[in-house]
Amino acid sequence: MIYSEKVIEHFMCPQNAHSMPDADAEGNFGDPSCGDYLTVYIKVKDNHIDNISYLVFGCSASIATSSMTSVMAKGKGLDEALKITEEDIIEALDGLPESKVHCSNLGVSALRNAINNYLVVKRMEDSYENSNSGR
């Protein structure tokens, strides 16, 4: 199995790999076909991903795709980050071996889950504030 230099770089020196106890939201995703599991943490400011981190359990491709997902999402607006695709991750890593392409789903799905979880909580908070503003 041959990995690109970018995959090796993100595997050997993963970026943003740490927990975030004060995250605004987190999203999880696991791939039962290979046993990989990812948790993505986000901090949101002005509707943009101000900070992002993750913890991943998995193979070298899972680590690299998680790292690249975090790099690509950081600083983006929530709507823009939701548009990141598996193909975007694979392209940014200069490709993945065919047997590891499914790993790109890990980062994209966990990121989307984190953003969606944030939006649900934000709507609930906004709804609560609006219902109490007339008191």
C-alpha cells in the first residue's frame, strides 16, 4: 500500500489532535468495517469554526484524513464547512489507496455531526431566549 507524502505527513504529525473540554459541540462517527472511531470538537465564533480538534482511534489513513479535515474546516463558516466532501479530503491528501478511501468518510461525517449538534443546541438556546424575552 503506497501513501502520498501528504498522507504520511498528516499521519506522522497530525494537526489539531487533542481533546477540547470547553467545546461548543462535538460530533462522533465510527466505521464498523474497519473499527475506526472519531470525535470532532468545535468552538464557534461569529458562525465560523474558530477552533477545531479531534481524537481518533484508527489506522494511518484515518489519522491523516482526520487531521486534514480539521485543517480544511478551521476558520470556515459553518455552511462552508458543511460542504466539505470526502473527495475534497482525498484530493487535499493527494489521494488515498482504494482500500482506504472509506476513511475519508470518518472526518467528514464527524465534522457534520459536530456542526449539526452545535446548530441544534444554538436553536434551542435562541428559542429559550426568545420565549423569555417578554418577561
